[in-house]
Amino acid sequence: MKEIISVILPCFNEAKNIPLLVPEIIENIPSKYGYEIICVDDGSLDQTKNEIERLSKINKNVKGILLYRKFGHQQALRAGIDYSKGDAVIMMDADFQHPPKFIPEFIKKWEGGYDLVRAKRIQNKNVSVFRSIGNRIAYRLWSIVSNGVIVPGASDFRLISKEIANYVKQSHEEDIFVRGTVNLVAKKPCNIPYKIERRKFGKSSYNNRDLFELFINGFVSFSTNP
């Protein structure tokens, strides 16, 4: 039986992106592997739900998790991980900012024995100066309070092994901070540099409030100080 690659796509108002993204993901998964693509609709207000249902009818390997309201990016990732069956699990955004062309490199690193392959940003000209500075400050503070567990520039574009996925499934964290949790339990992690691409359609679902809540979640969850 073929080993399986699971790809998790948290989706919020991505009705125009996922019909283009899903075929591109499939093209980048080596043919020697089976695959499943889990689209998690995080309470979208557009036709994302209908697109997921349509894609799943065309291809049985495309699966959908439909959340009845918006729970947030981290919980959408958690839902996808909980239902994944893969020997390796890839997480990426559904807006093309995380390029599918990196999937073969992720898998090659995993085949080489790495249990966590992180895509680490080296450049992002698609965000404002204000947000770029805010991101650097947030990662710096995360790194300090977590004693280096949270890696600057490494977002939620990654591959994890089945062992790490099982750890997340068994975790009782209610407000899980996925990028910190997987770093904490990885035995052999590595980084791959990448440049963030532009969104094809729509606007980022992360507003300033969402980003602040993500920062606080990471800060509280992984601080080694009271």
C-alpha cells in the first residue's frame, strides 16, 4: 500500500482560490504516494463550502471539514490534523502565498529523516511596512519567552511526520498554538527558505485583531515565565 501525504488547507473565503490551488497541489505530490487534501472551511461567508463539496465529488481524495462558524486559523489546522490519515502531513494556506512547488522538497526532506520541515520566510514584499515590523517584533518576543522553541520567520507552512501529528491529536490544548507545539516535540527539524507569493484572489483573512490574538496565544502558551 502506498504511503499517504495529507495536505491541510484552512479556508476562509477562498472560493476563487481553491479550484485553482487543489489541482496544483496534486501535480506537486510525487506519483509514488497516495494523497488526501483536507479543506477546512472556517465559517466562510462566500461560496467556499460549495466549492469544497464540488471538488470532493470530482476527486474522492479531496475532503472537506465544514465548521459552522469561524473558529480561527489554528483551530482549523487542528481540525485538519485530527482527521488526517497521512504518513506525513503538510499544512499550507489556501491563497497561493504558500507555493505548492515546495511540496516535493518538503517530502524529500522527510524522506531523508526530518520529522518537521519548516518553510522559513526570507522575503515578503507583499505586506505593509507596519505589519512587517510588527511581525519581526512578535517573532523576537516569541523566541525570547519560549527559549527558542518558536523560530523567527517560520509560519504555518510546513510538513510534520505522522508521529508529530499523533501528538497534536492527543493534545488536550483548547487554544492550541500549532507552530509552537510542533516545534516542541520535533526530534529532527529543518528549515527551507521561501518567498511569500501574492494572493491570487481576495484579501487576507487575518486582520489586526486576529494577528494580535495569535501573538497573545503564542506568548502565553510558550512563555517559560509566569
